[in-house]
Amino acid sequence: MKDIEKQAAEAVRELCDIAKVKEGGIVVVGCSSSEVGGGVIGHDSSPDIAAAVYRGIVSVLGEKKLYLAAQCCEHLNRAIVVEREAVAAALAVSNLGLTVYREVNAVPQPKAGGSFGTCAYKNMKDPVVLDGIAADAGLDIGGTLIGMHLKKVAVPVRLAVKQIGCASILAARTRIPFTGGGRAVYDEEKM
């Protein structure tokens, strides 16, 4: 479990550094504890594995003052668990670019929401479940399909950490859309 926690922390730290997520930003994480443990997504859910991944991720996001958006599994339509203050903070900061979705009534469980979503819900101070979110960056652990929860435009990020446990990982950052054409000049800071 310590290796899984360490791998999760390393992966999200590298992602946040590459993506240059600003304080108060949101990082969406989808995690199949089944895949991390060497099983098949949706069949071998493990609260212990999910807790190790969660600990690794929140340790980094906490020190960087970023919010976690934990994606639930397909049985809750990939709903998002996030701290209520993250939604309020996003409304107060218009340039954050967060689209606030509807709050939904669900309490994630290991077999209906997934172990990672369940762990997030149990460990957050004031969790709220939303039907979606538009995050600044994302980490997909084990093929959980987080793309629907990223701001436009998503840009793939290659990390040094290729796996967490037995699960492959994919990462993405986002950038604001470019406009113009061949003669346009872009602000390098926003790329």
C-alpha cells in the first residue's frame, strides 16, 4: 500500500507541475482500485487500495492548495465528489473557468460509485456530489474515462510514472482555446 500511495503522489505532483495548475484549481481523478490491484475494472473493488491512492493524491493537492474532484464509476453516471468550498471558490473566481454542474443526490458505495469515490466522500470535510465538472487537469488511473470532466482544450501529458500498482495511467492538462489563424500571436503563459 505504501508503494501505491507513493506512486499516486508522484504522478499527481508531476501532473500539477507540468500543468501549472493555479492555487484553487481542480484536478479530476478517476481511479479503478480493481485495476490498481491487478484485477478487472468494476470487478475487484478495494477500499484499501482506493484509500492508499487517495492519501497519496490529497497529500500533494493539499500542499499545493488544489481541490480534488473524485470521479465515481459508471453506476453513478461518473458523478464527481468534490469539496463544497471548491464549487463556491470557483464561482467567486470568474477566470477559473469552472462550469458548475448540478448537485445530485447520491452517496457513493464501493459497488455503486467505486471505492475511490466512496473514500473521497467519506474523507472530505463537506463533500458534494455533482453530475459533472470542468477541471484544470486530470489523472485517469486504470481506464476510468475522465475526459468528460476536463475543461476544453485537453492536452495529453506524459508522466514519468507510468503505472500505479498494476493500473496504467493517463494524464491531461487543459488550456484555453486558441483563436485566430496563421497570423495570430499567442501568450506563451496561457499555453
